[in-house]
Amino acid sequence: MAVTVEQNLPGPGPDQERPIGFGRLKRKEDARFIRGQGRYLDDLRLPGMVYGQVLRSPYAHAKILSIDTTRALAHPGVAAVVTAKDLETLGLAWMPTISYDTQAVLAGDKVRFQGQEIAFVIAVDEYTANDAVAMIDVEYEPLPAVVNARKALDPGAPLIRDDKIGQRDNLASPTWEAGDKAATDRVFAEADSVAVRDIIYPRCHPAPMETCGMVADFNPNTGQLNIYNGNQAPHAHRTVYAQVAGLPEHYIRIMCQDIGGGFGGKVPVYPGYVCAIAGSIVAGVPVKWIEDRTGNLIADSFARDYIMHSEMCMKNGKITGLRVDCLADHGAFDSTAQPTKFPAGFFHIVCGSYDLQASHVKVKAVYTNKAPGGVAYRCSFRITEAVYLVERMVDALAIDANVDPVQLRMRSFIQPGQFPYETTTGWTYDSGDYAKTMQVALDIAGYDDLRREQQEKLAKGELMGIGVTFFTEGVGAGPRKHMDILGLAMNDGADLRVHPSGKAVVSLSAQTQGQGHETTFAQIVAEELGIPPENVEVRHGDTDKSPYGLGTYGSRSTPVSGGAVAVVTRKVRDKARLIAATMLETRPEDLAWEKGRWYVRGDISKGATVESIAEYAYSGRSMPAGLEGGLDAQVIYDPPNLTYPYGAYISVVDIDPDTGYVKVRRMIAVDDCGVRINPMVVDGQIHGGLAEGLGIALMEVITFDEEGNCLNSSFMDYLIPTSLECPDWELGETVTPCPHHPIGAKGVGESPNVGSVPCIANAVIDALWKKHGVRHMDIPCNPARVWAAMQGRPEPPQ
Amino acid sequence: MQVSINVNGEMYTREIEPRLLLVHFIRESIELHGTHWGCDTSNCGACVVLMDGKPIKSCTCLAAMAEGHEITTVEALEVDGVLDPIQQGFHEQHALHCGFCTPGMLMTTRALLNENPDPSELEIRTAISGAICRCTGYKNIVSAVRWAADYEATAK
């Protein structure tokens, strides 16, 4: 037996009304995905297409003495082998990173991390390309590798970036500071209690199910370069390719099809992309490159890798100050994802949700012989590191001062009347009622009962832990007065066209990777214009057919593109009002709006629907004076501020005292992300982020041995949570609308990852410290590391 | 070498290299792109298809080994424009985001329901534990399987 889906499209269930606007609406995009008809990059076939594969370095640091491609070139089916020398003639041997550094596309002089790209083979099929990669003979002279960031600046440390003129050490970026040092020192001097911890947020990886890849199709006759590539910021990529390759920007077209997850890993431009483009320019045919999983894990998109010396103090039971000295490991090339003015991203949001008297933050970055990065893995530019730090430190202070971690937070929260609230490091939080949200989480958890249960279990020798966190994020980068990436304002465009029948197409610069934009952005138009969401088609992912904007990451789609779509729809609605006035032979100011219709004030029966206005706008009838025909509009939205979602998370863990295995029994997430466009999609985002956060807290880590060999180069070693590790997530919500966003919404996608990692870490330490005296251990809390911590020797993760 | 493989009830005869993996036979030789590839190590489950009704990872099976067996892919779930309840369940319960793991998850859970029409939460979680979903956190996948199980129980 089976069932049908109405019109092959998602429809309402038997008892459900399909909302015109916000509400639970099943997703439009499901129709193709549940049939196996998603169109991902590797599904693309173009006539004459050939396949590229990358040769990667086995060494973390080595001089390249020679590269001999003779055998590979002689292999049947091989069309070309591209090396750094070939790229030099095209001016493509090096490329700029998003942090104003340079990165080798293919290594010519030496390799600087294991997995670095050395050569690019182009062949008739994937198997042949892989065969030929193994036939390239490279002679290396191994050099000592720098793997530990703490040793990168030692005198005598091998110089990694000898390609950079004037670079004499491994400093990637000089010390960057925020806050007030003198005031912070004073607050610490007056404190009742100070907690000090060295906290590492180790290297981890977004590892979306679909790896990176590209099909580049250069037409030598027209000069047109068509790029098929699942990336999170197609317009910005086009600009970068124009700059790198010197191609006219209007001859470059990027088409993102369906993307199998991104999580920040598909923001940067990778060497494989440039190789595919160069390959297509050289070969004159389309070139496809699909990264293998090992390449993805060892060469692309690592995240975090922050070493944070942290101090937090309190007075009279309230948190008063925070001092952080942070060392960032950027790997061999600095391609950190961040707005240009912020070399440590938004790390200085580290004051969290608390009304501090003073704080001071320092961040310095070094080069190491590790893969370049780091990307914001489900994170708004280092906020994850910041929230991890502050929420670990609140618990550290609670342990050291022997107070309940919930009480300490409750006493220290920024109060509702203080918003908009300026933090001691310069952020202006927009809105919040933190204690209310915390209380919802405590009620769902049954916090007092859990504490009692914990006491009883402790008496029996059982290890149960309760973790609490409260986070505030700043998402939706961002206002052009404050931030840009590579000189590009972080604004988003939207283009709305209502056709004569009243059906509409809205084009976005945001780029979904699974977030459900085709549904939720149609709902914004529906809410604002009162036409059913199924009458709104959402277009994105093609730079020729969508307005300029900076893409989807940092939870910015709803805050920025969502704002753009609301504003463009209101613009259309305003135009509709002028037309309606002509249709109804009255003045625009005499009209009132109800969803989908302008009507004459005082006579609700006399009105014009959006559909009738659209028909009129394209008809031969006369338009209001000075108004063009048609019903459409275009905007670029510049958000006035970031949005500041927040949440209270509580986790319960049980630890096997014999093995150190941590089982997350419960995970409660209460999020306040302002107005929710589609609660089903919001909940889904939270579920997914919690799973990734659980992974980072318990198992996901990228480590290296002393020679720089990556020890987590496949899913055998880079462990991702399965259905068995994940508990049945328990969600709650409060709604505090964003005061400056057109529809009162805030971003949410990253909140669960940001909040859950410290929550689970706090729970593990909460389980261990009374019985085993563990006052801190670094993540991941895998059995071996938890066991070591129980034996009194917690180990750093790397 | 030449192989003849029954995929979704149709025989496909192709000249292949002996080392060709079944996932590549499905995706490249006969161009059914619903079956995906996500890792090189048999961990992720994006490539799960049914072989004689049992879920297998098609990246860990040579195409040549599939001869004489019946392979079923996601493309066969919908029959004459009518969705399989498991497909409908994934849609109803928002059990997919990016959709990349979805075909493997659908085939895995279809096989589960064929074997066990009334699975418990733990049985569902155990059945899908060989497949990774990076987006959903699994909760809604569990709900989707229950939705389909309940639907099929009612329809009988």
C-alpha cells in the first residue's frame, strides 16, 4: 500500500491548514530529494567532460626537489598533468585567501602540510585519473615540521612561510585585542574569587556528507567560464575568480545545484577549484573534480584550533571580569573565514550573556604545518570558541567558588531592561530575557530532581553529570559600517517579481545547503504579500539569475536575506497600493491592508487582491501618474545590527566508571531566535546542530603526530555521531522578537552547535569532579581521554 | 568483462573493468544518480541499496558480485506516481535537510520495515546506525519510520 503526495508537492496533512505566511509548512524541496532526484554536483554530465584528481603530499613539511610526470602522461586515457610550473604560466600558482594571505594552488617549492595539493591529473574517467596520480614521481627532502602551535614561535622553529617576503618567524597575525586591559586588571584585583584554566578547543571538521568539488567549463571561443560548484557564497566566489584568474566577471557564471551540506566547509575557495578551472582553460573541455573523503578531511576546511588561557572572576556572587589570552593555530596558510576587520572573527563576544564590569581579550595567530583554515563549522566566525570558553569558565568559577552553576548564571545575567546592551568588548546586544529562557530549560529538565538523583548516584559510586550553558550569539553579518569580506559589504540582495497571474518568483543571494530556503523564503513573501507560499518560487544558486550578496554561513540567511525578502516584498506591496488606489478610484492613503488585499478604509467589501492588482499592473490600462507598469522590485539589504539569538541548554550524561564511555542521556535545548518563520524547520536545524555539537564534545577531532601526519583522515578515525549516540532531543522555546529585523527574526542554525558543546563538556566535568577531582578536561570527551582524566592525568587533545 | 545486473527489475548488460564498484556501476554505467557516494571506507551509508531485499553498501561491493542478484535503488520506491510510505514519512516528519543521505536512509529503513513492520525506537536507531546523517540529528528520521510503520499498519 502506498500514498500519494498532492500534485507531487508537499501539501498539508489531513487536519492541517497550509499557512499563508509563517507556520509549520512541509518543505517544497523534499519532492525531489525523497525520489532520489536531487541534483548534486557529481550527478552532472557535460558533453566531452573529463575528470581531474589531485596528487597530495605525504609529508607535512618537505622541499620538492623534482616532479616527474612522464609515467602519468604516458598512461592511456590521461589528457594532461598540471603542476605548479604550468599554473605559473597562467598566473594561477598562488591564490589569495579570504584573510588576505596567499595560498599555493599547487606546491612548487615545498609542501607545507600533509595532504597539500601538488599536481592535478586530467583523464577520461575517475578510475584512470586515480591510477595516474600514483604514477607521478615526486622527490622530496623532508624538513622538520611544526605541529604544536605553542612551539611555532620558538627560536629555531623551522620557518614555514619562506615564500612570504619579510616573514622571519611563524607569526600569522599579530596580537589583536578587544576590551579594556587596565579596567580588567582592576576588577580582578578587587575580586572575591578567580578561576584560571587553560582551555583548548581542538581542531575539528564540518565533514558534510557531500565532499567539495567542481565542474569547470571554459569556452575558448566565447571566453565564457561556467562553473558548477556547491559553495555557500556563489557571488563572492565569482568575484574572487575574476580577481584570481583575471577573467571578466560578467563572463563567469556560477551555478550551485543541490548541495549535500556545507556547515562552513564550503565557504572558502580551495586549490582543487582553481585546478579544475585551469584544467578546463588548458584542455578546452569541461573538467570535473570531486574530492575524495580523505582529501576533504586532511586538506580542507578544518575548524577551531584555539588555545585559550582564561581567567574569570566574581565579586559578591556575580561574575565581574574576564581575561583571555588566546593562541590561534591557522595552519600553513591563513584562510580563516572572518570579516576582514576582525582577525579573530567574532571571538570577542566572549563576555557571553553576563553583565561584566570589564574584560580583555588578546588573540595571536601562528602558522603550523597543518592544513589551512579555519572555517566557521556551524559557527558565526569564532563565536563557538568564545561561547565554549565563557561557558566553561562560568562552570570553572562555580566549581572553584562552590556555588551552583545555574545560580551563578542567574545572578550575573544581563537584565531585560538593559537592552540594547553594550558589552565590555563593544557588541550591542539587541534584545533578551535570559532568566525567563533559563527557567524554561530548568523546568523541562526538572533540574532540582536531577541534582537529587545525581547525589544518590554519587553515593552508589555512579557517575552522572548535569551540564548547563547559556549562550548569546551574534549572527547575521553584517552592517556595512562595521564589516566586510575582502572589501565586499556583507549585504544581501533580493528580487521579487509578481507575474500577471499573481504567481511570484523571488531571487536570493543566499545559498541553501539543506536549510530549506525554497520553503521558508516563500513563506516570508507569503506572510508579507498574502499569497500562498506554493505560488512563490524561490530562485537561488545561479549568479546570472540572482542578485549580488554574500551567501549562507554564520546563520546570516534569515537575518540578512530574510530581511531583504521582507523589505522587497513590502516594496511590492507599497507599489500594489498605488495601483489599487487607481483601480478603486481612491487615494492610496485611504486604503488599508489585510493579508493579500488592499481595501478602502471603512468599506472592507471594496478592495483589490494582489492577484487582481498584478493583472492590472501588466494590462493595457493606465497606471498611476509617474508609475511604471509591472509588479516587481529589487533591494539590497544592509542590516542595522547583528541579531542576537540566545538559549539555555541542559544535558545529562552517564559515564561508565569502568570504561570512561560517556552516554548523553538527555539534551534539553531552549532557544530564543525571535520570530520563527517555520517552526518545523527551526526545530530541524536545532536537532542537527545538537548532533554536531555532541560529536565535537565527544568524538570529532583532527589530530596529528609529531611529524605532522594527520591521524583522522577517514570516517574510520574521524568519528561522526550516529543515531545510537544521539539522544531524543528535548526542545523548548521562548520568543523575543529582534527589534531591528523587519520580521523580528534572528538566526538559529548555529545556536545548537554553539550551545551544546560546552553543555556536554560541563556535564562530563560535573560528573567527574566530585569523585575524581577533575576541574577541567578538554574535549573530545572520548573514553580514552575521560579515563585518563579519571586517573588524574587529563591530557590535552593535541 | 561483461556483466548483466538486474537493477529495479531491468537487466543491464555492460562492459566493465573488473574493479568497478557497484555504486559506480549504478551511478556511471546506468546513470541512476539517486544512489550517492559519501566516503571511501564503508562508514557513511549514502550508497545503500538493496540486494535481494537486504541493505548493502554499494561502495563495498564489486559490480561483478551483483550478477545474479536483484538490486533495488531509491528510484524504484515510487510506483506509478504513488510514493512509498517511507518516502511520504520522511516528508511528513521533516526527516531530511540537504537530502544527500536520504536515498541510503530510505533504502535502509524500507528494508527494516519489510523485516519488522512495528519497530521500536531502539530498533530503528540500531537499523540506521550504519548510515550517517549530518543534518537532522536523527530524531525526525526515527519519527518518519514510525509514521510509515503506523501508516502501513492502518492500511492493511
